[in-house]
Amino acid sequence: MSPLVLAAGGEGFTPPGPEDFWWPIVGSNTSNWTLTRPAVMVLLSVVLIGWFFLAATKRRSLVPGKLQFVGEGIYGFIREGIGRDLIGSKDFRRFLPLLFTQFTLILVNNVFGIIPFVQFPTMSRIGFPIGLTIITYLVFHAVGLRKKGVVGYLKDLVPPGLPSWIVPFIFLLEFVDKFITRPITLSLRLFANMFAGHLLLLVFILGAEHMILDLGPGFKVVGLLSAVLAVVMTFFELLVEVLQAYIFTLLTALYIGGALAEEH
Amino acid sequence: MTGNLNLVGYGLSAIGPGVGIGLIFAAYINGVARQPEARGMLQPIAFLGFALAEALALFGLVLAFVL
């Protein structure tokens, strides 16, 4: 993107763009094997989650303490609210580890986006959502194929009771949806939400900084407004981040449940 | 002032999903207001619809940067 020069200000202001998401720490700028900031953060999140849930389950008691209460609350939410409701009470148990891991990992990595000093959503690098999506994609097709066999799984794409001339079209539509659209939207949704949210915060904060520090008194007022909006948007981001972790897990459970379902 | 027309196009393309998400949640709120005990069943459906409508806006966002 070309730099946007404000008409009134003498100095140029470079708006934030996709290049603000590239944070190499160790290694060259162009290599494929560069250690980047999100890579360090995803490791940090694994350590944090592991530490938290080990601490929460260390001294289990019938009357839960604070940590145990929070841990059980998150687990119960995934188990009852997502697993049991969407996969069905018969099969949901064996998918709980996957759903629970996805939810906590995405949640912590998303919330990193607004925690001071960390302040970068890991999932705004497309590689991380793609990795998570590949796992979901393999799992829901694998359980469907294992349960119904290749022919049964493909036959199950079309709901029963349709007039025969429409079946090929529906089959094509459903095939494209299940094998192509689903993985693309699943990874893009998480990536684009985090990317757009972080970019929005950058626009407000960098804009406020530029207007307050570099421009005239009229702009200082606008800059202050922009800073206030940045705070409001930070809270909005928290909402979006939690929601996206929920939606990713929800869709994983929904896809698994759909692959396991007997009849439409 | 220079800029990129792609972003104007993205703004226009975001109208549709915006309206769609509004309709989805309006229906969800209506449903819960009429039958509060159906909330648990409606919530995943509402969020699924929200996610699908939102995906369209996100395609627009990605294309705005890619094209």
C-alpha cells in the first residue's frame, strides 16, 4: 500500500499494513526457517496452558478451589455446551481432548492479541490457522470414512428423498462444500478476524500517536478521540477473540457430528 | 491523498454480510424471546449461521489485500 499523506500535516503518515505482521526474531528476513514472534508465542501459550491445567488439577477436592473451579468450568463448557450437544451423547467422549485442546489453544493465542507486552494475535499469521484446520479436516473425514466406508460416506452427502434429476447437482454442491469450502472458510475465518482486529487496533493507536505527537492542536483533539476509541476497540477485540475460539471449536464439533450422523 | 480503491470495494462488499448477520441474530433473539428454553438448541445454529455469513465478509477482506 502506498503511504497516505495527510493533507494538513507536513509529515507523512505510513498506515499500518500487512507488513506489520512479520516479526522475525532469529534468522534472516527471507528464509523459510526464521524463528518469528508468533512461533515463540505459540510455545509460550502451550507452556501457560499446560501449567494452568496441571495446577488446576493437582489438588482435586470435592469442593473445588478457585483454580479447580475455573478449570472445571472451561472443561464443562466444552463437554456439555459443544461436545455433547453437537456430536451426540454416544460418541462425544473420544473427541473431547481434541475440542478442549483446540479451544484453549486458540483462546490463549487470540487473547495474546490484547495482553500488554505480548500484544500480537498468533493466529493473524495464516500458517497457524491452516495447521489447526488440517487437523480438523483429517479428523472429520477420517471418522466419517471409518464409520460408513468410502461409498457410504459419498452416498451420505446427498439427503434421501430427492428427485433423481437433482441428485448430481446436490452431490456436487455438497462435495465442494465438505472438501473445499469448509477447510478454506475455517482457516480464513480465524485468520481474517485476528488479522483485521489487530490491524484495526494498529490504525487507531498509531493514528492517535501520530496526531497527538506530530500534528497541530486541532488534530490533538481528534487524536485523543482516536485513543479513546482504541481502548473501546480493545474490549471489542476481547469479545471477538473469545467468540472466534468458540466458533472454531463449535464448527469442528459440528463437522465431526455431521460426519458421524446416521441419516439427515 | 493516495490510497487503494480495493478497500472501498471491500467496504461495499461488507454490506451484504453485515445485513445477513443482523438478520441471523434478529431471528435468534426472536426465537429465544418466544421460547426461552430453546436457547441451548438455537445458540449453535445461530453461531453457525453467523460464521457462514461472516465468511463472505472475510473473503472480501482477503481479496482486498490480495488483488
